Amino acid sequence: MKKNEIPYKIYLSEEEMPRSWYNVRADMKNKPAPLLNPQTFKPITEEELERVFCKDLVQQELNETDRHIPIPQEILDFYKMYRPAPLTRAYCLEKKLQTPAKIYYKFEGNNTSGSHKLNSAIAQAYYAKKQGLKGVTTETGAGQWGTALAMACAYLDLDCIVYQVKCSYEQKPFRREVIRTYGAQVIPSPSDTTSVGRKILQEFPGTGGSLGCAISEAVETAVSREGYRYVLGSVLSQVLLHQSIIGLEAKLAMDKYNIVPDIIIGCAGGGSNLGGLISPFMGEKLRGERDYRFIAVEPASCPSLTRGVFAYDYCDTGKVCPLQKMYTLGSGFMPSANHAGGLRYHGMSAILSQLYHDGYMEARSVEQTEVFQAAQLFARTEGTLPAPESSHAIKAAIDEALRCKETGEEKTILFGLTGTGYFDMKAYESFNNGTMTDYIPTDEEIKKGTDGIPRFEGNNF
């Protein structure tokens, strides 16, 4: 390598790994609105949250003042199995696009679960074990979170029950079997194993399900079993806190070579990877130290940021979880089963929703076939088969790089490659065969979802 040349991959040493998570809420002028009790619409108490979540995780969920939260040594030891994750310069993609832009991606698929989800799964499982619980329940969309949590629970000898969105359960049998191999029980949602599942099946016969449905079932199961708690793979502030390890490593790697990104891009479903990637950079922007352009990329089939409303809404279809103020399509919105990725949640992280509402980041939606075109180009140039979710960010990164080609600007672009797509071959087969289609909900379908947002004093939208 020539002197001062930036390597293809930038690795941190074990000693350079972050020892604390970064809590972006500490630097936010406008904090996310408090969670509300779903029965009283009053701010939910710590005691009420502890009926559903682990005690230490409740503390993290409510913490808006501590900028840095130390990572327990046991979690750091687990992280060392697959972290630090590489920051990669996409030289081959740049050459193919003939762009003056410099493209970097933070690759989170270099662990056995194949995605970034393991960063929070091990943390949540650790706190459950510390509390002396028997097991945890959760939901999963495309299966990455279910896989990661099953791995973490197997490592810590915890029971794990996973409600997988039914269309994903059927479309991705190999992901389902990986979860089962790690010892977790996998149930397609909505199911007849819970009262809320039976109610949803009655109201929406033949439905492919949604993350909102699966969350309701997982919560019902957790609160009805002694020694169990519910854990969540996205949306909640505690999850974005754990995922800040992504952005912290990315920033440290870039700082090593004096690289400053102009544009930072992440796919957005519930917000965990996007929030994790942008957090330390957003902190600099919030503190007035440096400016960046942040882009959230979501599917056109489930466009919570670009077509949703900013309001208090239920986090689940069964309306048993706390209400969160967020950009939402309504907890009753049923995303199309046609979409191959896991970005099917009706709402968005309260942190990201507030930042978007305050103008600190932008959002765009993209259609499925163009996402897979970008995925194919990336696979053919960079050699890694990306997950459909990650490919939403790849699509936006390519668009920004081509815009630089048109203008001659030498922008530096950073995006998150959240995982690999080797369990998504049915979707790739559909794309390769030319049978993949796009689906964009009509205004009437969006309105049907948002009409279900609860009306009460103070929830103005």
C-alpha cells in the first residue's frame, strides 16, 4: 500500500474498541416524548415497564442524561468474537459508477447471525440472565433479529420464544430453521397460541402478518409466563443505544485516516441500524461541532417517515404495548407481504422521529425492484450478497454517487451494510426471474391505517 493511501478495509484493534455505548438523547435539545400507558394515556412508570422489560433495560430506556453508558465486560467479551467490524472502501463500486464520490460502508454481516442485530441481542439477553429470568419472548420480521436473539440465548442458556411474521416464516424457511437450530421456538404470527393472535386472524383472515402483530403476541406470552420478559430488536431507545457501537467504530476508523463523511445513509424499518450508525455523528451535529447530511431510506410499501404522521400511537397491533410518539402509519396498517425485506414496521424509533421532525435528517422511500437492482450491482462489484434491507441504503448511496458524477462533486458517502442476503434467495430468485413486482399503498390504505391512531387530549396531528 502506498503511503497515505486508504486501505480497502479499515480495522480497529481490540484495544481501540469502544468501551461505552453513546446515548444520543443526552445531546438532543428536544427529547423524545415519554412513553404512555396504553390504558390511561399517562406517562408510563418504571414499575409498569418492568412488568414487560428487564429492569436494567428499563433504566436504559428512560435514561436521557448520561451521554456514555459503560458496556459490561461480559458483553465486551462476546463482542470480541466478531467485533470490531470492518469499514470498507467500495473502490470497485466507485469504478463501476465512474463517480468522483468516495463510498464507504460499515459491514455488520461478519458474524454467524449475518446481521447487526447481534449487537443488541447479546446485551438484552445478558440483562435478562443477570436478572435471573428463565427466558425471553420476541418477534422477528425477516428473521435476522430472531436468529441473533436465539444465538445470544443459547450462549447464556436462556429459553427463547420467537413470533415470526407469517409471510416471512413461509418465504424464508432456512432462516426459520437457523433460529430453531440455536434452540428457540419459532411460531408464525398471527397464531392461535395467543388471544391477540386469534383476534387478528378473525379480523384479517389469511393475513401474512406484520411486526405489530408479532409484537403483541410476544408481549402477551411474556407477561403471562412467570420468569419471562419481552425483548425487542428495534424501535426502542435502548436498542439504538446498543447499536451505537456501529457508529462509534465507524467514526473511530474514519478518524484514523482523517476521513470525514459528507453523507451518511441507512435503511430504516424501526430504526435500530440507522440510529446506531448515525448516533455519534449526529451528536457532533447536535453539539454544533460538525455538519453532516443524514438520509433514512425506507420501502415505498411501508413508508412511515415519508407518508406517516407524527403522533402518539400504539407500538403493536394488539394495543398492549406502551404508546410512543413517532412517525406512524397506524398500528393497524398491514404492509404488503409482497415486500421481500424485513422493513415492515408501521412506526419509527422515537429518537429518529424527533430528529427527523426537527429537520436534522431527511428521508426517502424506494421501490422493491430498484432496490434489488442496486443489490445486484453491489454483489457483482463488491462481492458480498447484501440483505434486502441493506440494499435500500445501497440504492440511495448509488443515487448520491451518480449525482456526484453529474455535478463533479467529490463527496464522501458512508452507508450501513447491515447484513448478508444468503437466506433471502427466494427474493433474489423472484428478481432474477423477472417476477418481482412493486407495491405502493394508496392514500386510502394509508388513511385507513392512520385513522386508527388514538385520539386523546394532547395527541394532535
